Amino acid sequence: MLAAARAVPFMILLVIPVAGLAQTGPSEPQVIAAASTAKINVGSMKLAGHVVATVRVGVDGRVKDVLVTENTAEPSFEPQVVKVLQSARFRPAIDSTGKLVEANTEMKVELRQSTGPEPKPVAAKPDPQLTENEKARIKRMRCVDFVWEWDLIREESSSVATEFMPRIATTAYVNLRQEEGAYVDSKAWKASAKALRESADRCRDNPQALFFQDTFKPLMDEAVAD
């Protein structure tokens, strides 16, 4: 079943202050994958299909409204999936000047037996170039930018190192070492969570240092050399 597009507006009562300093951009909104979201009531219905929607993300990372564009699931699931999307948390979009801005992003919620009553929103159309853009952005980031994103994600996620920005930082490191002729994949992924935490600590003391080149890479080099 293909549903006609329809807006599902709602009010946001809680406003979280955003950082006053410019951040490294540009970057589209990034969903915080491990953040808690609303549950759905499955009952006797079969979990099958998906809902695709355009989500408007505010500068505080909270969803401002949802526009459903496609629904292949049981129609009665749709209002519940909208609540899942409304409760999702994001790292807000950053424009080319480093300003946090409202932006739309296309999200998809799969309903399967494996998701149970807690399906998670994911990007509707994963863009292979997104990873390359994020690697380039991370390599430009200063410590102050990294700490801001790290802390924002940490507030919502129980597994910060697996979220998009930290995960792509590790991917960028692995790729760099491969270009140098060193294959450290397993060691790097094992060491990355600790190295990211230590990077956050060091970056608080040296906010103008480069996150990747001056902080994260030296920590990872030391870890994989053991």
C-alpha cells in the first residue's frame, strides 16, 4: 500500500540550548541510533512493511514535524510509527558556515519480527558519498567541535562509539593505515571506544587542536602498536 503524503505536525514544549560556537560543517542531520524512542503496540498484528517519512529536525536535534510519504505496513501501525519518528533524537544539521540549522532528512522505519516493538529509524536512502563527506569533515574538525558532538551524542546514546560520527572516525583511521600498507582493522575497532573517550578528555584541555590528526590518530597508533 502506498500512502499519500500527509503532514503530521505537533508541538515541541522542551527546548534544549544549543552550542554558541560554530561547528565543523556542512553536515546533514544525523540520527542518534541508540537513543530511546517510542514503542509500538504490536498486539495480534503482523510486523511487516515499512514507513518512509520526511522528518524536520530543529537546531536542538528534536523532531519538529513528520511528513509520511510511503507506507507499506498495516495502516493502523502508521500513527504509532509517526510517534517513533517524533521521539527520535538527532545531531542537528550544520551548514557550510558552521551554524546549526533546521533541515529535512528522509527516514525509514522497518517493521519486522526482528525489530519487535522497538523499531529504529534509519536513513531512507543511504548515500555512499555521505561516508566520504563525513570522513573529510572529521579530518577538519577541531577538538572543540569533536567534544560538542561527543557530548551531545553521549547524552542520548548508551554506545557512543558506534554512532555515526565516531564510527566514521574509526573507519577513516583504518583507511589511512591501509593506504600506508598497515592492516589494523581488528585492533583498531577493538581500541576505538577507549581512544575516542581519551580523545574527548584530551580535547577538553586543548580545544583548538585538530581532533583527528593531533589527538585521535596518535592515540590509535599507540593502541594498535601494542
